Amino acid sequence: MGEILSKLAQLFIQTIPTVIFVFLLYVILSRLLFGPLTAVLKKRDEETKGAMARALEQAAAAEEKARQYEAAFQAARHEVYRQRELDRRTLLEDRDATLKGARQQSEALLSEAQSSLATEVVQRKKELESASQSLGQEIAETILGGAARDGAGRIQP
């Protein structure tokens, strides 16, 4: 067992330069490669996180603008519908007023025509009466053969 221990001690002594070399290599690589590489990776990670944060902020701002646009669009749409309904009501009221005026005008024309017709009927009846009396007198003269008349043009018995 002593021989094994001496061989192990000898191996340990032989590995010391390798351990020192590895340690020196670690220190050199840490300062020259891993340190700057870690700093660059950390900076890149911070920039990436910053860019992601800015992108999320811009996405949120864009989403807010889209909501505002949609709200403005809806408001404009409602305003157009309200204006269209107002125009429709105005047109209906104008149409109703025009129809009412036309009805009143036609009723007035009808009333005027009816009164004119009634006046004409009365006038025609008077003319017919007058014509029938004169015709009756002519017939009576013709039949009676010239009987005497009074001052009103009537035949006397």
C-alpha cells in the first residue's frame, strides 16, 4: 500500500503544472474572453429586453390608437345613422305636409267644382223653366191660334 501512496503522490506532483496551467488558462480566458463575452451578452440581453419593452409599448400604443379609431369610427357611423334618420323624418314630414296641402287643394277644388256645378244646375233649371214656358206658350199659341195675351205675355182665357 505504501507503493500505491508513493505513486499517487508522484502523480499528484506531476499534475501540479497541469493544474497551474489550467488555472492560468481559466484566469486568462476569464479576463480576455469570458469577461468581454459575458459583458457583450449581458448588453445584448439588456438591449433585447429594452427592444422587447419598447415593442410591447408600441404594440400597446398601436392597440390604443386602434381602439380610439374604432370608437371614432363607431361615433361617426352613429352620427351618419342619426343624420340619415333625421333626414328621413324631415322628408317624411315634408311629404306629409305636401300630401296634406294637395288634399286641401283638391278638396277646395272639389268644393268649388261642386258649388259651381250646383250654381250651373240652378241656372240650367231656370233656363229650362224659361224655355219650357216659352215653348209652352208657343205651343198654346199654335194650338189656340192667336188668343189674346196680357202684358206679361201670358195667354188670357
